[in-house]
Amino acid sequence: MKEWRLVKDTRQNSDAPRPFVGLRGGGRLGAASLLVIFASAAASAAEEPKTVGLKEAVQVSLVPLEVTVWPKKRESDACLGLTIDDFELLVDGQPQKIYAVDPLGTTQGTYTHNAPAAAEPPPGGMSFVLFFDLWHLDLFFHDFIACPPTKPLAFGEARRFVNEEFHEGDRLLLVTAAGWPVVHYGWIRTQADALAALDRLERNRQVIMPRQEHSHHNGWIAGIESLFLALGQYPGRKDVIYLVDDFRFDDVAMRMYEIAARAQANGVVVNAVDLLDTCRAVLCQGGGLACTIFKDPVALNPLSRDTGGKLFATDRIASAVHELRSMRKCRYLVSFRKQSGEGKRRPSISLNLRSELRHDLSLFAPSSYETAAAAPSQTDNNNALFLLPHFGRGIAAEVVLWPYRPARKRDRWKVFVLARVDRSDDEPWPDELTELNVSVLVHNRSKGYGQYKKRIVGEDLKTFKESGGTGLMLFPLDGIRPGETTVDLTVTGNVEEISANVSKSFDVPKPPGPGEARPWFLSDRMDRMGENAVMAPSLDEVVTPGEFVSFIGYGCPPKDGSHQAYTGQLLPFAGGLPVSLPLAWLNGGDGSQRACGWLAGKIDSPLQPGLWTFKPPTNLGGDVGSAAVQFNVVSTTATEGVVPAEARP
């Protein structure tokens, strides 16, 4: 429990400083233990006792809420100078006495987390999080021609914001989510780095072609709460700019107090811009949304309102940020005593201004707060920490599922889980780190296929520290059914901040029949498997200069045993002529070419940087039952040599 110190002047002096609440020692906001000392904030040690006034110490528990009072007329100063008497509070419908109201001003944060000095935002700077919700972007323009493609619109407006409103001292975090959030690149502090990061992110294959199918939002809610908890590791207020079309909000609405409480406890405020602003009022005959439930924002309003943020009726991120920056002078910290006997249920908060002030002012405040009983568990904290790239002295993990041969049981696969663990920074390892534990869990929604655990200690750990990574680790499993399969890779050390976690889902196809081939992979390495050298799937589907780059697929020749030529196609995402990629059978285990086995084709000519798609040969089923492979060429690639004839999975 962290200590708050409230200094309050009890003298009858209208010029005395107002009460101020600040955090000492770090920690997330919540129902904190407050030491209240009534004393003169302006008094010096040399003052006479008679001028100091009454001093008394009591122990109380307060809930702090950061709120913003928005003037309804631009450039108005009506939001300044508000006092405790200007606010009214209801908690769970019951009037609640407000303990203190303190102006936060333009540079003062609500609290300072116990983080490294390098994590501190510079004075006067703001912390922005651009949150691209890939589940709910680009949903409407296919069926409503008046609505724009919102993903390119969001990236375009993000660049405009960086060019126009990203100031010196600000910092920016880029987050995407296709169900579960992914934090990219860490905090960005310059315009040049922000623009380069947006360019890379927009070309990311998982951003271009995300999985959008979902039947509920349970995982989405858990991901949002984990993201807020992760953001709480950083100091100060974090303004999230939520980028989304819109969506049916029914199952999320029931848990908004929970989401709002997690945001309040971690200094997070969600704001939203309306990317569909131009088509909501257009009639359906004109391709708009005016005759649908989305004629007005459905999800955007509660997500922003309940966290104390604002929905801006514009698609301009820069305009929204300009307003947010100008309203920092209108922020207040409102504190009240916590309720006795609080449980896990998040209380409802209704904070309002006095009725006579509401004509000129609007108040934006969280709708709930996090009770001690509802505080995150250690598992929640660990999962949140795993979201953060390059946090502390950490490690990063990558994983891929490789169905390499059908199992004897019909429609099942033998698979390898390929995993790699690398250092995520160059800081010295702590001397007390003596052990790393790697856990690999493979499962689908209804069945666990198996779990592997590996300890890295002694000489292996010494090698890991010196080389900066484990190299490729292979974990075999048998009997994997077609369908979606998830691999959870968790790495923990005996030092708390050394940890990594990745959870990835893979679509396992049916084993191929005669004249078919699937699945297909980009291969960028040769690895030893027993006495054989084999081409292994890429962990990141990124092509860099000097890599051994091929495409491999598991296939079965036609029943008639006829010899055919097989050619795949490499298609540039930006348009242009396709590149042909001849494929050849690798030798089977018995030296024949009639049995099912692997085909391979090597990229032996330069490819232009950018996103590409590999299309399998049409005379091997094309991409029916096996998705095409998207990959990213980050620089011109020219590889040399031929595929070794003895190479075989």
C-alpha cells in the first residue's frame, strides 16, 4: 500500500494554498492509504508557532479521480478556479462527501509510478497511445459505399497528428489488437521515429490481413484490461486514442464498470475519434448508415465517457489532440473516502457539477473505481507485463507451429513447435539471474495436446547470456487435429523482471490428398534434425538481406504418378507483375518421388521491398484448404545457391 500525503492549511486565510494530493513512492491509483496532516503548506521552519495553526494527524483511505471540466464555449476560462463546493458526488446512488478538489494544471500528473527515470515523461509533455482495433476497422465500406475504408484513414490521420500535434516532450505508443492487444516498438519520442514506425506498422501483414471473426468480446475485454494494467507501469496520465469503425456493444456494456475501474486505477483515459463521421448521416439509399443502429456511435461513446475521456465528432486525430492539450488547464483531482466493506463489485460513480454551472461546463469523469478486493492478481500483472516490449531487463519470445508430416491416425498431424528466446535489450544481466524456465503449451478450445517445460541453467544459461539467445528449440507433438490450434510460450526467470510471453493461434489444415499440397511456409533457415539438414519455417515471415529464403509445402503427387511441373507465384501487394517460383520435390525417405513429401522453391532473384504474397501452384490445389503466405521484404533480397538435394524434413 502506497502512502499519499495531503497537506491542508486550516488557517482562515483566503490566500493560503489549496489542499494538494500527491503520491510518494509510486504505485497505481486506487483506494490508497492517505496520511492527512493539517499544517501550513507555506510555512517555513523559521515561522513562529503561533502562525502555524492547528496540526493533527489522522489515517484515512481516499479514492482519487482525475476529471476534466470542458467549457462549452471555446477559449472560455469558466473551468478555472472550481472548488469543492462546485462538485456533487453519488456512489452507488448514494450522496458521498467529497474530501478534496485540487487543480492539476498543465504539467502536473496525478501520480508518479515507481519507474526508472528514463521512463518519466518530460515536463509538459503528454503520453498518447494510438489504439488500432483491427477487429473493428474496415467493417462498413464493403456494404456501405458512402463509408470510407477506415484502416488507411486511421493511419493517414495518425501521420497528420504526428506532423501537426506531436510536440517536443510528448511520447507515443502504437498498439494494435485483433482480439488481444500487441504493443509495438515501445515509447516513441520524435516525429521522425513516429512516422517511420507508422509506415512499418501499416505494412505489417497481421495489420493488413487480421483475423476478424469472433462471436463475442470476452477476450477483447480481457485484452483491454490487460493493456490498461500494462500502461499503469508507466508514469503519468496516458491518453488512449481509440481507432475503430463501430460495433454492437451488448456484451461489453455489461462490463463497462469493470473496464472503467481498471482504467481509473492505472491513469488511463480513453478518447475516440469518429472515423465514420462522414457517412453516419447519409441515407441508406446513398450508401450511408442513417437507417441503421450505427447512425449514431454505439461503442465509441461509452468507452470514452466511462473512462473520463471524450468522443470527438471528427475523424481528425490532430484536432482531438489539440483540444486535449488545451484542456489540461481544466483537469482536477477529486478525492473522497472509500466505502467500508467494499467487495469485488465495482461501485458506480456519478460525479456532477452544481446545476447552475452545467449551462457553461461539461464534466468528464470515470464511472467507477477499482476496489482493493477487485485488484489484479499476480497472474494478471504478469500477463500485462508480457504485453510490454523492452520493459526493464527483459527477453522476447517467438513461436511457430509446423505440421511436418501426417500422423498414422486419419486427419491428424505430427507437428513441431519451433521456439526462440532472445534478449530484448543490451543492459547487463543481473548477477542474481541463475535460471530461465521455458514452458510450451499446445491446445485448442476443447483439448490440451501437450506441454513441454525446459530449464536453462548452468552452462546453457551462460551460453544464452553470451550469445543473446537460445537458438531454435524444437518440441515434437503428435495427433494434432485440423482447425485452430494455439501455442502459449512462457519464459520466466528467478529474477522477477526477466520474463516473456507469446500466445499465437495457427490454422492447421487437413492433410493433403493426391494432387494436393498444404500447408505452405516461408523458410529462412537450415537446421539440423537428427542427421539431416532441413529447411525450417520462418518465425516472423520477414525477409532480410543475406537470408536463405525459400517456400516449402507438404504435398502428394497425383494418383496416376504423372510427372508435372509446379510453379508458385509471388505477388507484390502494391501491384505489379508477379514473379514465378518453380518448385521441386525433395527426396522422400525411400528415395522415391511417388510418396507424399515436401516441395521447395528458392527465391534466387531480388525482390522489391514491401509486402508480398506467395500463391501455391494451381495444379496442387492452389490455396484451397491452405492459405496463401504473406511476407514482408524489408530490403532488396538476392540469395545465391541451390536447395541441397539431401535437405528434407
